[in-house]
Amino acid sequence: MMKEALRQLSADMEGILYTDDTMRTLYATDASAYREMPLAVAIPAGVNDLKLLIAFARLHHTSLIPRTAGTSLAGQVVGHGIVVDVSRTFTKILELNAQENWVRVQPGVIRDELNLFLKPHGLYFGPETSTANRAMIGGMVGNNSCGSNSVVYGSTRDHLLEVKALLSDGSEVTFGALSLDDFEAKCEAPPSLETTLYRETRRLLGNHATQAEIRQEFPRKSITRRNTGYAVDLLVDTAPFTAGTEDFNFCKLLAGSEGTLAFITEIKLHVNPLPPKETGLLCVHFHSIDEALRANIIAMQFKPSASELIDHYILECTKDNIEQSKNRFFVQGDPGAILVVEFLRNERDAIREIAGQLQTALEAAGLGYHFPLLFGDDSKKIWSLRKAGLGLLSNLPGDEKAVPVIEDTAVAVEDLPAYIRDFNEILAKYGLYSVHYAHAGSGEIHLRPILNLKTAEGNQLFRTIAEEIATLVKKYKGSLSGEHGDGRLRGEFIRQMVGEKNYELLRNIKQLWDPQHIFNPNKIVDTPSMNSMLRYTPGQQAPDLKTIFHFPHQTLLQHAEQCNGSGDCRKTPASGGTMCPSYMATRNEKDTTRARANILREFLTHSKKENKFDHQEIYEVLDLCLACKGCKSECPSNVDMAKLKMEFLQHYYDANGVPLRARMIGNIAKLNGLASLAPRMYNAITGDHAVGQLIKKCSGFATQRALPTLYKTTLRHWYQKVWLPARPASNYRQQVYLFCDEFTNYNDTEIGIKTVQLLDALGYEVLLIAHPESGRAYMSKGLLRKARTLAEENVRRFSGIISAHTPLLGIEPSAILSFRDEYPDLVSEALRPAAHALAPHVFLVDEFLAAQADAGFITANQFTSDTRQIKLHGHCQQKALSAITYSKKILSLPANYAVDVIPSGCCGMAGSFGYEKEHYDLSMQIGEMVLFPAVRQASADTLIAAAGTSCRHQVKDGTGRKAQHPVEILHAALK
């Protein structure tokens, strides 16, 4: 019956309705600890689809769960009904009135992208969550989001002027500010659900005893971050109920209502003028959290725009995070806590003055021991580190995690030191400790105790801690939710927080707005037990997974479980970075790193098969992973999806066989070796004509692609037969070994030749020994056992000769960086120490040359003084495991070479991915996001630089322009 009804609904909708198990599984979780399988997932095309969904829910007694980015921490977008994802379709900025300082948007507009739109108009939407580069305005309204700068800009509610919404009967309404007369007119309008809402609200809140109860039991008004229940405490302070106050506006109630009262379709926001142009961060170091919180009280007297706490647990996590380890440059020693105090001014001198005054005040109070003041790009790095806090906490190895349970409590700033002392005493009673970070300036510290929710003891502690802290928050007349919402995590304790009478009032409001409970039921009120329906079942058995890769200090499943759902992989190209290229192109949740981690976790945990990897559903979700390695560095949880995909494919192929194309790609070095015996014949056969097209069709490659050609000789042959006999005797500064990767040896031989010549000209003797291929092609297709054989042989060959004095250099990033990335975890246990010892002495040629330039051994005098413009695209693995700055540095060695880094992520080719016929369109779509337009806009005499062989092919196929390896450009620039 329901299946047939869903089929009919799908046929009636203009958008998409997913009822398959895969999509339902991917939407069964958010960034919270909860998991519940939805009935279906809807991607509505517009308002008419939403009306159909509401009618369906009413008729079939189910529910609708509004969802945007899905980063909620209290289980708000987890439920058994139909998840309605508006993040792909309701994404328009509809109207801007710069004179009146407002903008009207759909709920799927991303906060940071809204500000990119507003910036040319001198305007700015203030509330800034740590997820601002993917958080959407609809979700920010639903949660009443705040952010680090709430001491200046308040919460989303403070900026919400008007909403258009659908009520539970499907009627369209607009809610905005109403004068007293207009409010009364609404109450006396013809019968409708809208009229009932106004009339009954007037009756419920007009009772003086009710008003007194609200004012007595709700959190203190001085606590600006109070999100407990529905905001009736704000409604009673409007004109119909309190003389001399502001106009009535239902937007106050809808903000923070978590989609439980109405379905919002448009949002009108107040926007501010742009903040002052200069930002300064005083990053005060303390010996303890208590010291930092006492200092925070003093800091707030200087009216900063933010005061954010980072504790030592977060700082420890940054040490092992590829991206964030670069951002802890300002940390001195191992502080117990750092307080980041932000000042905004038009001039840096003004910031130095106010920061100096604060430092003087803190030193007089004996607080703090180090006071670095940071500006410009340095300040952006600090905020990046702070915002990564949530994800970084998932890096804890094993099953114990920093759990969101009481992470959103808020008290008065002056009460914060005492509250945190009491809080930690409660945890100590249970032998627990907590992470402390975030919004000290507004009285809200995100507190996460370390728990193992896979055990019965951990599950019970999850509840016990919530109960005890709820009582503590009530003691301080604080708010159990400051900005993350109540959801199903805190809803159970709202009765305790606001009292029995007020709780019944909140239940009446839900019933009034949504009598059939079709809008996100069991959130805020009437929630189930907070320690039920969790991701992990107490006592669940961990599968015994035999893997080829080594996963240090954890299992493969635990590595997948590091994903906490924070959604950093839902960034768009406007946010920069690499992760996640497939999602950037499709905007489909299925194509996020989060989805891939979720599908692995689900099947590896619950599969009954002996080979738990043997599931087509996993294959389909992982298929569009380009293995770009962006997640390894940009995901704050460091989930290495490329590694997980390689491991999965090996086991999946064990059960289902290795496809012919995967075998061909994996064995490309062997095939090229044979073809290199007659390179001209090979190039002629595989060229762009009928025979070449037939070969591509039969092999499963895109016919639009030009297959890589072979050079007339191999690099090894040239080195032995041409270079060594003709090389003149010379006094070299240093010997270096060159890794002759399979791509440079056969295809990009000219680049290899120029690398040898360049290094030699700069004073470095290049040695090339016999060694096997890198195994990159095998790894990319999941043929890990074959790749392991090669990796072990390479480690054996090089371990005895590579050192700090004789490093190993490589040209192709994906090949040479295998020594630093995959090899230490791929080789057998006996060879791991050797692989780890080898890795620090293996470099991209760009890295080596940049280091030699920094040491003064390579100078501008060795290169031309001609003027050239260069556009540089970075290889994904280079950006993830090294840095593109090395390439920029060496290309800037010629005095008049100007290098502009293209802010592109993945080029879209990703090794063989873009050659495969089913991936071609997506590959080109990824290229069109940033890279191709930037190349096309470059003048004809601008040089295009790209270190990766697949990147250069993608640029050629997508733009017709030839891209060069940085070494080629530098070689040509030699005097």
C-alpha cells in the first residue's frame, strides 16, 4: 500500500523521490549521534512539490523532515518520515534591497555564498557558524544559529524579518512584523489556519499567569544564546502582550523551531554594512581553562567582536592533522588553553592599541603568559583552526569519541568559570574528562565528554551526564541549547528546564500549528528517550576485517567512523579547496565523502556476508570518488576516502572478479613497456581515427578523449644511452636520486629529460637506478596486492641509499608521493619501519628546488630576466600531501616571472577517472567549475603550469591549451 502510494507520489512530483535503501541509508544520520531510517528522501523541484508532500503526509499519516546541509548536532534532521532535502533546488538569492539593508533568499542558499553576493554592495550577513561554507540559511533559521561573532551580530533570529512558509494544511502564508492593529486584524480575519494561529496565540500568551510563569522559568534574558524550546519568552515581550515593546512577529517563534511548525520557502533577512576592513586576533595563552575563562570576563569589557576558547585537547588534535598542523604556527609550548580575542577596526594601529590595553589588564590580573597579535592571512588560519574543532575531535583513535550531548549549554559570561568548575566536578565523579572550546564571549563553551557509545556503560553515561548537566544548567538559570537546538537530544529535558506548565504550553503550540504532527515530529517536544536510536548499538560486535592496508591505531571501520557528519565535504567551488570534487559538480549528498563513509559504516557493521565488502550499494556510492586525497587533508576528521576506496575495491573484486578495463589500467606500465618497442606504431593505432575510436569503445574509454601518446624513447634509455656517455665531468654540490615513474618514463619523457638537465645545470648530480614502477595505477583500481609487491620492492631498493644527503626526487606527484602516503601502510609489517624511515627523504622535485632556493643555493641570477605571466594549477595529491607553494616558489625564481595560482580544486581527470566513458561528463563538469574558465581567460602568451600528467591532459582536452610541468618552464628559463 505505502510502496504504491510512494510510486504515485514520485510520478506526480516534478522533483525526485528516492525510496531505495541506499539513499535512505545516506539520510539516516546527520552530524549527531542519532540514526533512523527514513521512509523516503525527496528532492522537491519547487513549492508545488512541497504542497504535494504535505498532502501526502496528511493522507498517509507520515511526516516531513526539512533538511539543508544536514549538519545538525541534536538529531534534528533524523526521523522515520520523508526527508525533504531543499539544498539542491531552493538555492536562489531572490531580491536585494541595498537601501533598506535586506535580502530575500530561498532556504538552500549557503551562508558564505550569500556574503560573496552581498560584498560588492557593501553588505554582510553577520551570524557565522563554524560550518558557514556549507551551512544554509534555512538550517540557520531552523536552529537559530549564532556563531563566533554573536557578541556583535546576535543570532539568526535577530536578523529574520519575514518568511514565506507552507502551513500543515498546505496553505501559503507570509509572516512578518505586525503593528498592534495589524495583529488584531489577523486575529479577526476569516477562518483559516493562519487566523487560528494568531487568535490562539493571543489567547495563550495573553494570560498574565502564563506570562509570569514564562518569565520565571525560562533562561535569564541576559543570556543571548538561549534556544530552549519555542521562543515564547520573546513573544510575550512584544506589543500585544507587553506595552511599549516591539511589534509582534511569528518569525521569532519560527527561528529555532527546527522545522516543526511550518515549511519555510523564502526568507527575508536584515543585513549589516561590511565590518571594518582590518581584523586582529590576540591569541592569549593560559596554563588552564579556568584561567582562560576568568580572563574572558576581563576581555569582554573591551568589547571585542569575538572571544573564542581553544583547549589543549583541540590543540593536540591539530598536531596530527595535515591541514591544521600548518595553522598552529602561533602556538608557544603546550598551553592548557588559548583565548582568541578578535578586534575589528579600520586601522591596524587601532587594533594594536586596544589589544595592548587588554594585554596590560590581563597581565595586571596575573592572567596569560603569551600574547601574539595576528593580522591578515594569519588571522584566517587561526579561525580555520578554531572552526575545525568539531571535526578534529573525531580524530581520536578507537571507539571513544568526544560526543555531542551537553555541548551547547549557555550561561551568563560572569558565571562561566564557576559553571565549568562544577561541570568538570560532575565529569570527574564518573572518571570522565571533556573537550572545551568555542564561544566564551557569549557564555557558551562546547563541552564534549569522551564516551564509547558502543558499550552499554557508555550509552548509560550518555544519558546520566545529560541529566546531571541539565540540573546544573538550571541552577545557573542557563540555556541547555545555545545554538545547536534541542532536537531529540535535549527535547527530553525541556520540561525540567522550563517547568511543567511551560512545557505544556510548548506542546500546545506544536498542536496548534501542526495538529497531525506532519512537520518533523518528536523534536523539541514529545521526544523519545535521548539515548535511543543512536548510530551505535550498545554491545555491538566489531567485524573482524582483514585488510591489506594498515590502519594505525584503529581498524578500517573505525577509520570510516571518524566521519562525524560535519559536512565539510559539502563545500562548493566558491569556498575553495579540493574536497569533494564530485559533490561540487553534482550537489548530490550521495557524492559526498560523508555519504561514502556512511555507506561503509552501515554495511561493514550490519552485513551478514562473509565478505562484508561484497555489496553493489557500496560500489555505487564510492564510484564517483576521484581519489583526489582532498579529504585526507581538508576533512578535519582526516577521513582518507581514497585509501578506503582502494581497500574496498580489492575485496569487492575478490568476490566479483576484476573488470577488464581495471586490469588494463592497473597494468598500464607493462602495456606501455611493450608498446614502447614500437612507439610510432602504437601512437598511430591509438590516434584519433576510426581504429583508435574503436579501441576506446571496446576498452570502455570515452571516445572524446585523446589517449596519452608514447615518446620516441624512454627516459631510462635516454639516461643510459644519451645522458651518461655525453655528460661532462663536473663538481656537483649534491647527489640526488630520481624516481623514474611509469608516466614520465613512457609518456612524459621530455619532462624527465628536462628535469635531469635542469638539476644538472643547477649543480646536482642525478642518479637513476633500476627500480620497479610506483604501483599508482594498481592502487587507483584497488589492485592492492599487486601494488604491495611493487611498494615493497621500491622500499628495499631505496632504503639503503636514500638519506637527507642523497634524497629521492620525483616528477609526477601521484607516483612519488606514494612513498610518503600509501607505502608506509601498504608494505608488510616487517618493512614498515624502513618505509617510515624512507618517507621523510622523498620529495617532489618542486619541493627540493624550493628548499635549495631557500638555502641560497639557487638564485634568480641563474635564470632569465625576461617577463612572463604564469597560471599555476596544483595537483590534488600535491595540495593534500605537500603544498602548491613549492611550485609557485620555484616558478618565481626568474626575477620577472609573475605566478598566479588558479583557485581550482581537482581538475576532474584524476588519473584514469576522466578517461572512463561513464565518468567523462562529470570529469569535464568538474574542470568547468574553475580550472577551464581560468585557462581560457588567460592571454595567449601566459604560460599554464601543472605538475600532474593527468592535469595537463585535462587542460588540453578541456581548453585546447598546452600546460607545462613547472620544471619545463624553469628549464626554459635557464640562462
